[in-house]
Amino acid sequence: MNLMGKSAIVTGAASGIGKGIAELLASQGVSVAIADVNLDAAQNVASAIGSAGGKAMGVAMDVTSEEAVNGATDRVARAFGGVDILVSNAGIQIVNPIESYSFADWKKMLAIHVDGAS
């Protein structure tokens, strides 16, 4: 599959699996938006991709906020001329025994993993 010239948003791309996905896409000629709640880390990854010859931009995105998602997506679409690919990778891990797992942590995890992916 030829991805050259396509554009992508990868959520949770400032580290881990998302970073690896963004780096791979960029190596295939995709312009990649590194979307993460940690803007500094997202910009660092985008800078590293740029130094390696790829095209990337860091954007702040909290996937639990429709306003944040829409705003960042609009910025990426303007910068790249559209968005062809979305990788909904953002996620967290909250590990607690069930008897001490707070409802707030449960709701946070669902907001990121379920709402943030839709």
C-alpha cells in the first residue's frame, strides 16, 4: 500500500506504541500529527521525525474533550490540507484491586478508551 502524500493524526503519539506508529507512518511519506495531552512531548516527537526527514507536527489533544479534538483536527487539516488517516491510539492504564478502584478512575478510563476512540 502506498501511503506517500497522505496525512494522519495519531492520538497518544508522544510515547509508546503511538510514537512507533507515527514514526512508521512518517517513514512511509505520511505527514503525521502527533496528538497528545502532553504538548511538549508531542512537539519533541514531531521534531525528531522532522530531523529524520519526515513531516510532522505536535498538537495538544485531550481525546475526552470534543472541543479539543475538533480544534486540533481543524488545525491539522489546515496544515496538511486534510486528514486521510486516524489512529485512535490514546489510552491509559489504571491498575488497582477492584475493591479500591475508584469510580472516578473507572470513568476516566472509559472516557479515554471508549469515548475518545469514537
